[in-house]
Amino acid sequence: MSLSAMSKPILYSYWRSSCSWRVRIALNLKEIPYDIKPISLIKSGGEQHCNEYREVNPMEQVPALQIDGHTLIESLSIMYYLEETRPQRPLMPQDVLKRAKVREICEVVASGVQPLQNLIVLIHVGEEKKKEWAQHWITRGFRAIEKLLSTSAGKFCVGDEITLADCCLVPQVFNARRFHVDLRPYPIILRIDRELEGHPAFRAAHPSNQPDCPPEAAK
Amino acid sequence: MSLSAMSKPILYSYWRSSCSWRVRIALNLKEIPYDIKPISLIKSGGEQHCNEYREVNPMEQVPALQIDGHTLIESLSIMYYLEETRPQRPLMPQDVLKRAKVREICEVVASGVQPLQNLIVLIHVGEEKKKEWAQHWITRGFRAIEKLLSTSAGKFCVGDEITLADCCLVPQVFNARRFHVDLRPYPIILRIDRELEGHPAFRAAHPSNQPDCPPEAAK
């Protein structure tokens, strides 16, 4: 293995990016040491659009992970790679049906909710309509997730072990609060979120504990 | 196994839905016989919103797959389930890095492009702006995919075997054409699309060959 392949993974991350946050949780749960390279999504029109970063991630978004001598993009793809290469502390169940249930929740968040309320889309929607727009899509997704959880959840999203579904759900709940979504209709989501709030791996991954979190936003 | 678990899978599908189409390709490639239950996304304000279908898929969208006595939603989750339970004609490489590359392309399509140009979002964007909106997000995604393919592609998206990445890419190219996206800057995407155009599994999954395709849209 080359020197670069053995060095510590580098996560390109933005403190408040929910997609970066998912990967931070997974890295923490698996106790994989990593360095963070902050990419500001707001400074100078967004550092993710600069030429240098475009070479890292052609989608011009965070996260990206340099690991094992490779650069990986897309949060779910990164998390599955970690799962397949670092089997310690599994984040996917063994049972095929439960695996499908984990992925359903991951996909509802990652393709059904987050893309529709992320910063770049809200800029296009415009200041005036953005809160209503974000609330609409988050509410639609949370209604579905609550229904899915009603048959899959134990202590966490799928059964009693933390899975990738939980890594996706918790940052999305944070976003829901940012957009003042009424969360009372989703008691299972709220219970799981509360359950994980104090977990060290989740706490260390929280936006307020990131090196690039501005002082006024830190807890 | 119960009787329902042994019966033929039922795919809830809409002829022109690119997410349904992905799953149709995967089912065809794996030679899994299935029945289609058409759900019209336009009739009576969208059959996906009726109470009966909401019980099938709480996200109120297609596809959904009834298989092995279970109901699965989210196209990528369904395809990974098929891959894990029907190992014939694998649609994922064995190599972990190549697997990550397949998933990257799947996720760029499934979370970076498709959600932003699907019917339900375009209704919100409005008739006047919808073409420009769809073109913007498809172009952004295709620029990234072309770059990813420049290092991953062989005959197909990742190497010389058809993978889930190809199942995601082909329907998205069709959507790009619907919205009159200029595809000339993406020669690798175009080459792979042409390569797969005549493949029996892809052809049978094409919108124009679906039972619910209106006669005026059929080839």
C-alpha cells in the first residue's frame, strides 16, 4: 500500500451540511480517525465551486472523502464503502429485508427530502418562498418516514441497532427544525432523534462541534 | 414460504417514470418474471395519491415492488434488494472501489438530478420556468457524471459489465432529451446510451413498450 493510501482519511466537510454530517457520524461510529478539510458553502460564493475543489468533487458539493488512496463522493456511496471496507461496528443489518428497510429510509432522506431543501435549490426558489418550499418537502418525507418507522423501528430506525438510516435521519431532523417544521405529528422520529442526541458519535458529528462552525452558532 | 411469497412480483410502475424504468431494467436483466400494475401519475390528479396506493408507498410515488411477501419502495433500495436476493447476472462489481463508483453514479442520478426535475417538483416550479429549471439541474449532473465516467467507464459506466449505474443512467438520458438538454458535451454518456439502446432488457423496459404507454407515445 502506498504512503497516501495509509494516511489518515480526509473529509471535505461543511459544518452545517447534512450530507457531510451523515458521513461524520458513520466515521465516528466506526471509530475511524479522520481529518476535516472545511469547504465553506457560503464564503466567496461557495468554495465548492472553485477549480481546485471541482477536481475533488465534480458535483461541486460536500462531502468528499479521500481514503485508501481514492477520492469518493456522494454521502451514501461513501457510507456503504466504509461499511464494506471497515466491518467493525456494522451499520447495516445482516438480514436482507432489514437491509432494504435501512436503505429505504436512507433514500427517502437522500433523494426524497434533502435535495429539495438544500442551499443551492433554495437560492433558485428565492428568499420569499424558501421557507414554505422547504417545509413542504420535509413534511412530505417525514410523513412517509414515520409510516415506515411504524413497522421497522425498535430502539432505532430499524430494530435495536444503530444503522445508516439513523445516520441519515438525525441531520434531517436538525434541518426540519431550522425550517420550523412542526414535528409533533412524528413521535417515532422524535423519539429516535432524542435517543441519539447524547450519543458520543452523534454529538461529535454535530454542526456545533465542527472546526468551521462560526463562534456565534456554537453551543 | 407462504403462497403470497411465492407468487410473481408485482411492480407498481408508470410508463414514463424514470425511477420505475430503472427497476424494470434490473428485473429484466436478472430475468425475474413480474407483473406490472400501472399507476397513472396524471389521471385524476395522480393515482399515486389515492388512499389505497398510499398504503403501498407512503411517499406516494412509483415504483414499489411486492416481492417475497414484502412491499419495497425507493428504486435504489429495490435494486440492491434484488442484487442481494437474486445473485444471477450480478449488477454490482465484486471490487469494493468499483462498487463505490457504481453507487456514486447511481446517487448522482437518484439524489442529484432526478428529484429536481421530476413531475411533482416541476408542478411547483410552474409551467413558465420548468424547462429552464430542469435543464439547469440535468446539465449540472451530467457534467459531473461525464467527469466520473472519464475514469470509471469501459464499455459501460463502470468497466465492461452492465451495472446498476447503467440502469440509472439510461432513463436519465431519456429525460434529458425530453427537456431538450444539449448532450453534445457528454460523449461518454452518449456512447453508453447508444450501446444499451438495443439491449433486449433495456428495450423491454423502455416507456414506449409499457402496457400503460398511451398509443400516441408508443414507437
